[in-house]
Amino acid sequence: MELNNGNCDSDDDTPRLSSEAMAALRQFLSEQTQTHVDADSVSLVSEDWRLSQFWYDPQTAETVSKEVLTLCDSSDSLVRVACVACPTLYAYLKKIDPNVSLQLLEYDKRFEQYGSDFTFYDYNQPEELPPELKHAFQVVVADPPYLSKECLEKVAQTISFLARPGESFLLLLTGEVQRERAAELLGMHPCCFRPQHSNKLGNEFRLFTNYDPGTRLGGWDKQL
């Protein structure tokens, strides 16, 4: 923006933004101060694109939450759920059932507000986690922050660290491009249900599971 060099006390010389720039500034400030997805949804901090954060839209968050709670209800004992890099899901689960046993593993320390439910997690250090979390969860849901092979391989290590061997339900939300790697690394297959985000993304996202959901989530997508 070019500034005039005249008297700074003059109203005519006061720097002004164009109407387009003002509109962009208002939108930016609104996004930075937004603390919820929508009025009927749950409270969330604003997305930080530098951390590759993209919150699920309400339908996706509710659908996945209901699936997780269905899995919890299928057991006669207390089921522990790990949410790996998916704070939207954590927030919705807590809203729907405040008594569900949850652990959020997340890099963004703003989520320390969740107290003992929060564990700092850096996918580059996939197993640098508290020892009491090892093989402690019957349900593990993960949403790797990046669509790279390396990221999924490391998150897969984390999932294996957290899950109870041979008796855990695994859910993975990531891009369609990871279909073969999800099957190879974790024995997971895509469901017909298609996750969506509040801010539309260019990449096609899928929900993968290591178990056959039957008619839920649209069932497994049998198409090759």
C-alpha cells in the first residue's frame, strides 16, 4: 500500500484500505475469532492451516461419532477411545456422550484445555507417548495431517501402539490416494460414506475401517 508523504494530521493523508481489502480483513478477523462450527454444533478453536487443520462438517462429525458410540455400546465393559489428530471428533463425542472415555492425541497445544484427556502428539515421533497408553484402546480413530506415504506409515505405528492387539476397531480418515497403503499397513478398507469438511478441500477423502460395518457407514465400498 502506498502512503502519502504529507502532514500526518490531515484527514486526507490518513492511509485507507480499499473496500476489497477491508472486506478481506474483516473476513480474516472473523475467522480468527470464531470459536464454534455453528450455533447448533460444538465449540472448537479456529482452524490453523499451518498445522494442516481442517475440521469436519457437522454431518461427518456426527456420523463418525455415532459409529464410535455404537462400537462402544457393543461391549459389556468400558471402552476407551483414542482420537489421533481429530479434535473435531473428540468435541462431538463429548457433546453427544459426556461419559465416553476419550483421549485426544494432538500436536496443537491449544487443546490442552481438555485437561487429562489431552496428550501431546507429534506424528514424527510415533511412539513417544506415555507408556500407560500402550495397547490401552479398543477403538482408535486417526486422521493423519498429511497425505504423504511417510505420514501414514508413522501414524500407522501410533495406531499399532495404541490399539489392543487383535481386538480393536480402527477407523482412518484420509485421502482416497491412501487406499492401497491403508490396506497394506493396517488391513483397512474404504466405506461408502464420504467424509466432508467445513472448508471444502480439493482432495477426495474416505473413511477406512478394519472391520465390516455392515449397513452402517454405507458398508464397505466393494468397487475396485
